[in-house]
Amino acid sequence: MVVPSLIPTRRFPDSVRIDLQVAYARAWEALTQTHEEQAVGFVRRLRGRLSAEEGLQRYVREVAVPIHMQETVRARALLALTPEERSSHGPDTPEAWRVLRPDHLVDAIRRRARYVEDTTLAIRLAAAAADEAVAATHVRMALEVARVLEPVLPLDEALMHYIRTFELASVAAQLVFQRAMANLAETEIELPLDAAIEAPVVVAP
């Protein structure tokens, strides 16, 4: 995704353009804040398995932080971590790896393989939690953009405009679109239908 100042908005009338630019700026800031919080949580979940620097690098790859946002997220996350967390290192080399006896070496290889599997699972779980938080932010901000574009675009097209602007991958795009539409269904469909139901007219004999 491009930064908010480069998002083309000239196709929209003046009455919408400024509000749309503000909405995208708010979305950019909200996503940056979410990524910062999730990056800090990611590093803390994997403390003892990855160093802080390795954790931030893995977060950027696993959660797909937009390239223009990566340095900002990394700098904010480092500032949010405590000095002890920033200086933490990955796991120490197991003693068994320094012992070359065959029986010890085989056991160390097995434990190392299990450790790698556990670490991979921990990374996937932490990334999944972060993806959920990022998706929730996208849904919230997509709805805000849709409200701004409501005078000029149908709500579903406005949601797609947001998704294309942020260049969401197909899976994330489908998830955000579905959740946003479900939210709109509760506010835009059910209430008008309920309000349209009139009480029956009772004719006096």
C-alpha cells in the first residue's frame, strides 16, 4: 500500500475528497498502532526462543507488514520494549551440542529437532493472533472509509476500494470484506426492515 499522502482521490468530488484523505490517514495510523502492539506481543511470546531483533524480523515476514510501514513499526516496537527485552538473546547452545560422544549427539539432535518444531508452532500461533488483530483493525477502518464514500459509491464497492488501496492479499481481502459486510448487514439491513413493518390496521365494526 502507498502512504496516505499518495493515495489518489481526484476521482471523487470535493465534498468527499478531504474526508477520504483524513479517513485513510486515520486508517494508516490505526494499522501502525496495531502492528506496533502486535509486534511487541510477538517478541514477548517468543522471548527465550528468539532475540528481540530476530522476533521483529520474523514478525514483519509472518504478518506481512506493508513495506512503507516496516521501519516505523520496528522503531515503535523497540521503544515499547523494556531494556531487558531489547537485550534478550535467543536460546543458548545446548550443552549436548558441545559433547561429541555419539550417544549424546543423537539425543541432542532429537531434542534440537523437537525444539525447532515447538518454535515453529509458537511463531505460527503468535502470527495468527497478530493477523486477527490486524484484520479487526482493517474491518473497522474499511467501514469508516465506506461511510465517507457512501454518498458516491455503494457500500460494497466502497469496501473494495479500501481493500484495493491497502493491497490486501486474497485471503485477508475476503476475510475483511466478509466481516465488514456482516457488520453492515446488522446496521443497514435489519434495522430498516424492522422499521418498515407497520402495525396492522384495526377497522372498527
